[in-house]
Amino acid sequence: SMNYSELWKTVDSLHQNGLYREASAKVDLIYILAKKDKETEQFIKSLLYTVNYLNELDEYGNILGINRLEKELLTIGFPENAIIHSILAELYANYLQRESWSLMDRKEVEGERTDDLKLWSIRQFEDIISEHYFKSVSFPDAKNFELKKIDGLFLNPAKEAYFLKTLYDFLVFRATQYFTTQESRLIKPDDVFYLQNAASLSSVEAFIDI
């Protein structure tokens, strides 16, 4: 089978030398291989790195990252789609948090969201965040998918102390954290998803430390 750890070592080495474009190209290769091999952990990890590099390399990287994952959803099945829905919800929430000052005076728009999220109102962001979180927990198979199958994605996989046993537990936890910490109409805590001493994907940046 493919030696993914060697490929990631190359990515990390390029990254540490500031060669982000070259590292990103290597991540694209890992993505292709992981998709072909149906390696969930490697596939998700490659997309998380891709999102990070888009942010690093492009002025509109945050929007490009969202668009990339939305497009990805059209072609993938479970369990990848459940995880991507949850990550997308968080990326939209991060975007809303960052841009909230410029959205405060924007009139609420009725009807369909346009393709250009730069034109959305706060309400439209809140709607799509909720949609993705609800979709992330809508897959019955998630209740039987053991979280330890993808523990390479976790920053702190305390393997002997999982209190979240299944993918469903984890995705429900993330969604619940979002909805219960939304004190105002705007999303506040930067690290609402950080779970100490447990399996947690925390925020996308801390999902994998790069």
C-alpha cells in the first residue's frame, strides 16, 4: 500500500522551507492517491491542507477553500461527506466571524443565495452554517463508524480515553458546540471546538498542525 507518511514528510519539509506552492502540489498528489485508494483519513487530511494552502497563497483563499469543499461534496460518499459538511459549516462560521463588521449594515436578503458569498447577509450565512451542521449528523452509518479509524486527523488522539466513540458522537458534539456557544447573532469563541484531553478536530487550523 501507499506510504503516505513518507509523502507527508516531503510536504512538511517543503512547508518548513517556505515552499508553499510546491508543498501544495504534493498535497494534490496525496489527494488523488487517497481518493483512488478510498483512504478516508488521508483524503480528509489532504483537503484540510489544501484549504490551509489556499488561505496562505491567495487573497480570496478562504472563499476558494469553501468552494473547493462544496464542489467535493458533489462526488463523495460516506463517511467523507459527513466530515466535510461539518468542516464546511465551520469555514462558513469563520468567514462570518471575520467579516461580521462589514455585514452588520447589510440588509437581509430574501430568497435564494447567490453564488457569490461576498454578497450574502448575516442571516444567509447562519442558514448555510446550520444546514451543513444538520447534514453532517444526518448519516445513520455514522453511529457505527468508530472514531479511532480516523484518529490520525486528531491533534490529541488520547486513544485510551475516547469519550467520543463514534463519528456520529463527534459530529453531534461539533454541531452542539456551535449552537450552544452562539450567544449573540455572531459566532464568538475562536476555539469553541477545542476539547482538551480528548479526540477533537478542534478548529480547522488545529485539525492538523501545519
